[in-house]
Amino acid sequence: MKIVADKNIPFLEGRLRDAELIRISATDIDADTVKDADALIVRTRTKCDSSLLEGSKVKLVSSATIGTDHIDIPWCRENGIAVSNAPGCNAPGVALYVWSNLLRNGFDPSKSTLGVIGCGNVGGIVARWGEILGAKVLVCDPPRKEKGFSDREYIPLEEVLSKSDAITLHTPLTYDGNHPTYHLIGNQNIDHLKPGALFINAARGEVADTNTIIAAIEEGRIHRAIIDTWEGEPNINPRLLELATTATCHIAGYSVEGKQRATRMALEAVAKTLGIKVDLDGLQGPYKEPSLLTKELIARGYDPAPMTESLKANSSHFEILRNTYPLHKEIL
């Protein structure tokens, strides 16, 4: 068995004893390098479609990420290629990023209302932490509402925008279906946003229209913007970079434990699909709510200032900063 893996996916070494592991950079994963591979383990930087996979031996594309918008899933399935991802792997890390930024930017849970757009693995933890800290939390998630989830009240987007002191995005990026999320926040609804709100995008850059967000910051409708995910990564908009209070390079979920979970889930998919043994020893298991969660613990848990300073100094280093980011620890 031969498995090609992005060299920046950690905790893989020595865990595939019945297969040859080929580690290469995302930019070097091409049709030639994967043609005789049995499986790929990738991140969001590798576009997995017919141009990469057609004519190859690949039986599995396993993404060590929560998102799958970089994978042409229908084409893979039509061509007998299994697809897996790692839903929820980095949710606690993103929650720490979001809440640390909220608390550092004047959000007072005892007085303020948080709007959570998308309440899956990540948004669910963000909302739950808000409730533990005493905040009023409003949630918009039409797909969950349609599916009959009754764990909380689901509110229309415009109402959440108008009533929330801070908005945080946690939807996948989708372009079709009943509820596409491409430019979910844009000119069609930005006027509903409560003036002076905090705005956080740690989902996908394309969920918010960049030009709309820039205008809203310039007009004062958005008081402070915390941006981790950007349209056009790694070639990000210089004006949004200039205006953002926190500017990071798609690392909100880059925790030690989150990376371990992602690698474990990718290895589990390899074992299931290819029928080989993998070593999961020492890799973090599913998330468990912290026994103690305080504002002080959260604020100390993640400091966005060093990354913001580095990215604003040289945005062309987006990928370098992302690939060399020192993983933060979750609150356990």
C-alpha cells in the first residue's frame, strides 16, 4: 500500500506500518505524485477532483480537516473513491479562538448577546461556552431547524444580525442546495446588522462578502472585525487586512489536540477503507466539555496579537505563517 500525505499534517509518522507513507507539500501533490497511491491524506489546500485523481489508483481521499469544499465529492463517489473528513476535530480550538477574541474586544457575557451563525460541531461549542459564561446566545441554522433538531431555538438570520452585539460565523461553505452559504453575509442583509457589532469569521472566507465587510467596517456598522478565514486565500484582501482588529491565517482550529483528532480520524478512515492496521496510541479522543471554564482561562488560552502583527507586516507570508504556527493548547 502507498499513501500520499500532506507533509504539514502532524502526528502521522510511524502509524502506518503496513503501508509506505509519502510525505510531500500540498503544492507538490499533483496527478503524477498520486497516480499509484492507494490513499491521500490532505488538507484544504489540495483540490481533489478529476484533474488530480482521474486515472489514479486512489481508493480514498481523507481530509484531516472539517471542511470538504476542496473535494469534488460527487465525482469521487461516481468513480469509486471514498471520501472522509474530520468533523468536529478542531471545534474546541476554534471556540477558544472565538471566545478569547470576544473577551479581548469588550464583549461582556453578563450584558451582551452573541449571534452564532451555524450551530454544528464548532458553533455548538461556541454557543454552549457562551451560555456557561452567562451570555444570551441567539442561533441561526436553517438546516438544523429543517431536520427537526430541538436542542435549542433557531432564529432567522436577519433577526440574529439585528439583535446581537457580536456575530460569529460557523457554517460550511456551500454553493447550492436549500441554504447555500456563499456570501451568506453580504449586501442583501448587512443593513440588519446591529450598529457597532463585533464580527468574527472563522468558518470560510467566502461565507462573507469581503467588499461588504470592508464597507461595514468603514461605515462603523462593524466596530471590530476578527478575521481568520479570507476570500482568495492565501492572496488576501489588503484593505480588509488593514481594517481587521485580529487578522490570522486560517489557524483558529490549530490546537495540539485538534490536530491529533484530525490525524486519528484520517487514520481510522484509512484503516476502514484499505483494511490495514494503524497505530492510534496517544492521539486525542473526542471533545469533552471542560470541568472548569472561566473568562480568565479563556483569555489566557489564546493571544491573537503576535500572529496579527506578523500577518499585517507581510501578508505574502500567509502560508508560511500558517504552516509554521506553534499549535495552541485547548482548555481541558
